[in-house]
Amino acid sequence: MTKIWTKILENKVIVNIKLKFQTYMDSDLYILTIMTVAVLNWKIQTMWLFFSLGLIFLLLILFFDINRMRLIPLALSAIISLRLEQKSGFLLPAVIAAAIIFPLLIYDLYRKKVRYDNKILIGMFFLLIAMIFSSINAPNFITPLLGILMMIFYTFLFLYIYNKKEEQESLEANRQYLARSFNYMVLFILLEVLLYMLEIKAFSDIAKFFSGKQVQLGWAMTNYVAMVLLVILPLSLYLYTKHQKKFYLLSFVLIELLLLFLMLSRGAYLAILVMIIPFVVKFSSDIKDKVLFTKISLFAIIVLLVITLTVLIPKGIIKNYFAALDQRGISLSGRQTLYQIGISVFQRYPLFGGGIYTSEYYISLVAVSVYYHNYLIQTLATIGLVGLVAFLYYLYQILRQAIYKCSYNTYVLFIVLSIMIHGLFDTTFYNPLIMVLLSLILPFMSKNNKAADTAV
């Protein structure tokens, strides 16, 4: 069977098709194509359009043995393609996708010897075990089962990327491909925000739209978008440090900053305030031509001032923006109720917690929310002291690996520290969006100080 398969792949026609397909897959046009389909899928509120095209691309990548990192845009596009209000709307496509895709990826992973020599991965296994034990106290069977299955997905995604990251091209090239994919993801997030604003006719009062935190994209609300941007921003700057002559890369950074500040997320703002000085020191040290970068920065500031003076101030956007911030203040009154519920659940089930992802159930008895809006309380309330030990081990291994001398590791360190700070007010860890992104980002970290940090 293997000989027949090899003979098919060596056929001249197949080889020519593969070369053309590989050229397309290595280009940005592929990323743009799949994300355009994702936004269209989002717009018409279905799952089948993206699922069908994504499955075709997946099969072709495996059939032609294309660099598996080309699956990353598929994963990111799948996130922004979701817009169904009811879980039942995407449950059937998700089950069908899992039934088809997972066996293929498992086979693809285990064709060669699989490496488990990563302590972050071990930490994820510990978390999975803690989640399984937490189901003992869950009020129902389905909720913890879904949480356990999601953790299995995060763990497998990490394991797959970790084993495939260096099979083709260099590690650094694949890191930059990851960052590039994130850049385009932000561009299409902006497109979705604009399309949503058109749908609800929000352009008549833009300030009210953002100050009212009305961003509801289906796959994410305002705070979730802020979390995603907080994760992506350091990688966009990392990519720019590797290609400092490509000034257009800074436009992605500006879009990310603009969207981040429009989300009015106090947790994200606090993370930026705490991390801004060490981050600027690191980023500036990576800039080779500081004179040229200063000129570009001054030009960007001048453009921003012109826009502020001619548009933002005359239309009252700046005034309304600060008024919205002042109205929100620094009060945690809305969070305190959630914290109290979480602590009560922990006190009731201190060892194993009340069950993974049961926070929505317990909160619904008193208030309306999905999470406890604090990842430490989320840990204690859902998976208890056993889970806290597992989570702290997982987090320790991430931080331990992130301090190794490697530029990519350092930018990841800023990501993790930022979501740790933001997570004190919004549950970042355990949020499926963040866990998927971390499972894509963390496998690319160098595991020792000897790793080369070469640019491509």
C-alpha cells in the first residue's frame, strides 16, 4: 500500500500540481482566501461553508505533505467564522468536523515518533486530570464533559504543533508564519466589527457604540476581543523586529492598538500600563535603525494628531470616550458578586472544585455571566486545590521556559504576563479563545538558552 501511494505521489502530473499548490499555500493569498471565506461564513451565519472549504484544504495539505504550519490559518479562521447564537447551531458541524479531522491528524501525528518532552505539555496533562476529578462534584454530566473534551483539544493541538513545528522550514520561519497569520486575523476582525456596525447602523453614533460595549461578534464580545488583541500585539511587534524594512507591518500594530483601546477593557488597559515600560525597553533594543524608526514614529504621531484634530475632537468621539471611561471608573461592584459566588463554590468543594466550566451554572442562580472574571477564583471554584496545584505547575513551566534567552520567548513572556494581569478582572486562562491561541503560540518557544534566534 505504501509503495502504491509513493508511486502516485511521484507521478509527474501530481508533482506539478503539488508544486503549484505549495506555492499558493506558502503565499499570503492562501491566508487571505481562507479568512475571507471565514468572514463570509460569519456574515451569513452558518458553519457549513467554512467547514467544507477548510476540510478540502486540510486534506490537500496532508495529501501533498505541505508544511503543517499552513493549518494555523485554518484554526484562526475557524474562530472568527463562528456567529451562531445557539450552541446547537454549531454542535453538529463541530461533531462532524471532529469525527473527520481528528483521526486524520492523529494518524498524521503518530506516523513518526511522537515527542512528549515538554513540561508545559505535562502541565496540561495535569490540568486535564484535575478537570476529570472535578466532574465528581458537577451538577450535571454534560458541562464537565464538554470542558474535559475542550482541554483534550487544547492539549492535542499543543502536542501536534510541538511535533510538527520543525519538520519543514526552520523554527524561526514557522514562528514568523504564525505571527503573520495573526496579523491577518486582526485585519479580518476589524472587517467583522465594521460589518457589524453597518448591520446595526452604529455609524450614526460611533462613540455610543463602543462606550456601550456593543461589540457582539458571536465568537467574541468586547472583553474577549480585547483579550485576543492583547495576545496578538506582542507577536506583531516581534514580526516587525525581524523585518524592519517592511514598514507596512506597523499598520497591523496600529490597527491592533486602535481596536484594543476601543474595546474599553479595564483589565487590558491595566496590563498595558504595567507592561509598557519593560516592553518598550525590549522592543527598542531590537530596533536596529533607531533613527529611521523614530522618523516613522513621528510621522505616525503627526497623522494621528491630524485625525484627532479634524475628526475625533469635532465629532465628540474623544470627549465621549473619556466620559465612558470615567463612568466605568475603577469599581469592581459587578465583579464582587461573581467573586463571592466562586468563593462559595470553592468552600463547598475545596478539594476538586464544583466541576470544570460549571461557573455559568452556579452564577446563573444569582446573576448572569459565563466566568468568575478572575482566573484564580475560576481555578479554585471549578477544579479546587488539586486544580490550583496543576494550574500553578502549568503556569510555572510556561514562565520558566519563557525566560530562556530567545527573542521569541521574551515576547511570549510579555503575552503571558499581560493575560495574567488582565485575568485578574476577566477570566483569560480557561477561556477557549485564549487557550487555543496559547496552544498555537507556546509550542514555538525555545526550550534552552542554546537555541538559535536567527531571522529569515
